[in-house]
Amino acid sequence: MRESAALDPDSSGVPCNTVAAAAIIAAYFQTGISHMKLNWLLLLAAFAASSSTNAVAQSSGWPPSADHPTINLWPGTAPGEQPNQPPEADTTTAKDNLIAGRPLIRLGHVSVPTLTLYTPKRGNSGAAVVVFPGGGYNILAIDLEGTEVCDWLNSIHVTCVLVKYRVPGTGPFPKSPAALQDAQRAVGLVRQHAAEWHIDSSRVGVLGFSAGAHLAAAISTHFDQRLYDTVDAADNLSCRPDFAVVVYPGYLALAEKNFAPNADINPTDKTPTSFIVQAEDDPVHVENAVVYFMALKNAKVPAELHVFAQGGHGYGLRRTDLPVTGWPVLVETWLHTIKVLPGPSH
């Protein structure tokens, strides 16, 4: 498994500690450094590389620290999962783009899905949000659209449950049921643990980005029947979200069909109230947000739609000078409006 270490831009993906050690060994042969000094220099290089790796982990929040409990979604192998899968790894390379000038973790080869709990340190409102990072059902932007979201939700007194669902090739439903199976199981587990985790089981929502936003819409419209055989008591509890936040979604309008609604995501009057946000210049197409909003409207589901002129795709919560990156403030106001959070909206 490749660690999410800092990479030397000129090392073709070779971790910095490998490059540094090689340079020290070369210097040993060229300048006659003593064995003792060589050992000290190698130790220092390893320590520096380890510190760099730890700094990346600490700044990203992934892997989660011990104060954020993590449990497996499934007691055994996930439904339909094949054995001998590649090891889970950060697939980011030195050539990948930055978001707001910062790197992100692109977690790939996830075959063991998990839940990680982030509880507000003060002022727990009892509300909870189950978060689905995006990544085209190929990877998970686990910090940009995961841990950073949980930090924000905790700051507004909301419990966050981060779902590391299976990728790659696990959606969109019905192309593959795996990600939606994980989502259904996750919401049921949150309700099963509601008392233990100090959560109000009637205020459990979902929030997703891009493919994860599609997943949030999918579970908002596919909660009547589990896509897997019952595992335990958690699967007897409702997996219907009480509300949904859908951020720059994909797969909800079919570009190849003149942006017709995706017939596999069919809202009814039982679909939860939803908040949708997207930029008009999003290369994934703003029609995904607009078409889904109209489907909700036609089903008489209360929904709030925000379309911004600029912003592109994949900005998460990282603020820039573009107004679309202020969407979390709008969500917080909306959560007060729909009475998920107490007090007046502002």
C-alpha cells in the first residue's frame, strides 16, 4: 500500500524519503562520509520523511485519529465483493491538480467500507449528517469532501458520519448496486446507534458531492427496499434520510439524451426535502441540479436550489473569491429553516 507521503515533483511518484536516502548514499561514495555519519544522516532523512507523511495525515484528517471511532459497514465481506482486491491506497500523484492551492487525498481501491463518527465537541444539537464524498465512483475525495465537511458540520453542532463506500466501479445505480448498498446500510446503522451516539433518529440527513451527490439522491429515492439480504437489526430500521444536501451532482440528467431526467432517480412525495447547489459553468453540467430540482418540485417535495454563475466542479468547502464556495452558510440557514437545527434561520 502506498502511503500518502509528500512526493518529489521530479521523482515520478517516488516518495521523498527514497530520493533523500539515495542522495545521501551517493554522497557517501563520492565524498567518503564515515559509516557512523552515514547512519545518522539516513536516520535524519527517514525522520524528516516520516514527519512529512505525518503532517500530511494530520492536515488532511485521514486516516482518522483515535478520537473518531470507525466501524466496518458489514460484519463480513460486503455483498457481492470479490476476494483478493488491490490494497486501499491514496492514488494521488504529483501531477494531480490542487484545490484552492492545496492537495487532496484521492482514496482508491476501497473494498472494505466503513463509517467514521465525528461528534461535536460542544453544543451537540442531536442532528446528524451522513456524508458521501465524490470521485466519479472511481475514487473518494476523502478529505476535500469528507473530513473537512465533518469539521464544518461539527462547528455548527451537527454530528457527522463519514462513509468510506466502495470504489471503483460501484455506481451509478443500477449499473452497480454496491455504493447504494453501502449507503442504505450506513443510514440504518446510524439509526441503530442513535442513542449511543447522542443522535436524534428523526433528524438524520445525507450530504454528498458529485458522484456522492448522486448517491444522496439515489438513497433519497431508493429507501423502501434494501438492495441486499438483511444482515442484522440495523437493516430493519428505515434508511430514508430526513433531509438531503446535494452538491454539484452528476448522473441526474442524461447529457446523451438532451439532459432528460435520469429515470432511475425518480422522486415521489416521500422523497426528503433537499438542498441543491451547483455552478452554471460546471463541466459536469448544471442541468443535473436543475433537472433534479424540477423533478422534486413536480413530486411536491420542498426543495431549495442555488445556481451560481462561476465555480466549476470539485471545490468542496475550500473558500475562494467565488461566491459559490460560500454554500455552507446557505446550508446552515436552510437547516434552521427546515427545523433540523433549533432557533431562527439567519
